[in-house]
Amino acid sequence: MKFGTKIYAICLFVLGTGSVKAQDARAVLRKASQVLKSKKEVSYNVQYTSFAGIDSKEIMENYRGMLLKKDGVTYYKIKQTEVVSFSDYAVKVSNDERAIQITKNGKVEQPIDFEAYLTVFDARFGKSTPDVWVCELVPKKVTQLPLGKAVVYINKKDYSVTRQILYIANTIEYENRLVQPRLEVVLSPRKIVPADNKLVQKSNYFTVSGNDIRLAKRFIKYKLYKA
């Protein structure tokens, strides 16, 4: 996976007392998470763009992804990486590396679940508009987290998350110079289609016979990792 994919994947998995505004921002973020969890079916197209600096307009990488929740299963794709969360198994597929990891009773952090953020980040309102809450998340203390700040845009009408901006804490080398990148993630509603049924079917990935896990035929050349 390239830079943008790695950073967003990291941010997905690292996700008190304060002012009234801070408490309100936390409540809005929690509500956004709860609204998504309560929906039986939902899907988004996701556009990822990484920039070569906190305020830079220079694009380092630009790619698409997808988020789908259906039949009690959550599926999301970031470039060539697919993650599927069933009730009893978690699946991670790296198509570029031809590898698949299957974890029994494993849990996958959801892309729009801010509970994980709120354990290590303080929340406050940014410059909101009449239609959109802008919630800023900053670390509660100096940490080794790769994320220095996150800004989340939430629609006031339905609590849907429309955009996230992730400010990376560390510098990286890019085109012979050091830059401190930011990653912008834009979500837009997507219509669920019949072909999506396969994405949330366990048999599309593997079957279980006793203690034996057998990969679906389409993964016959993939390396299986069990955890």
C-alpha cells in the first residue's frame, strides 16, 4: 500500500473533562457514529486525496474507495485493500500482495466510529456553518500517534459524515524533500446495487469445515494468514 492508504488505515485503528463546547462536539461525534450503526443498509463512495503539506494544494496521491453496510456486515475498500467485518470473522484482503488474513471473532474498527478517537482526542467545534458541524479532534497530550489533528464535517440534518481532514503528525520524504502531509477524505452517498450482495457474503471469501478454513476459488493463489 502507498502512503495515503497506510495513513488512513492507521488512523482507522487509533481512533473527560472539558468545556461545554467540547462536550457538545463529543456528543455530535457520538451521535454521528450511532446514526451510522443504526442503519441496516448504507453505502458511500469515498475519495482520498493526500497533499504535500498542512496547507499545500500539491497533490501527492488521489484515489477512490467504498464503504458498504448490508445484512449485518460492513465492507470497505481502500485502493487494493478490502476489509470485511462479519459477526464471527474479520477478513482483510490485500490484492496487490495476494494475501488474505482471516481472524475468528475478530473485530474491525469502523471507518466512521468516533468512539475510538474520543478516548485519546479532545473534541471542540471549529468554524461551523448553518448546515454543517465542523468538529476538531486534537490529542489530549503529547503522544506517539501518527495523527496530529482531525477535522470532521457532519451534516446537521441527518448527522451524516461528509468529509474528514487528517493532519499527519510526522514528516515524510516526498520528491527529495520532507513534508508534513494531510489526507482529505470525502464521502458521497452511493446507491446499493445487486452486485453488492457478493461483497457481504462470507462464501465469497472462504468456507469453514470443522477447524479448516478454505479460501474461495478466486483466492486460490493468495497466501492465507489465520489469526
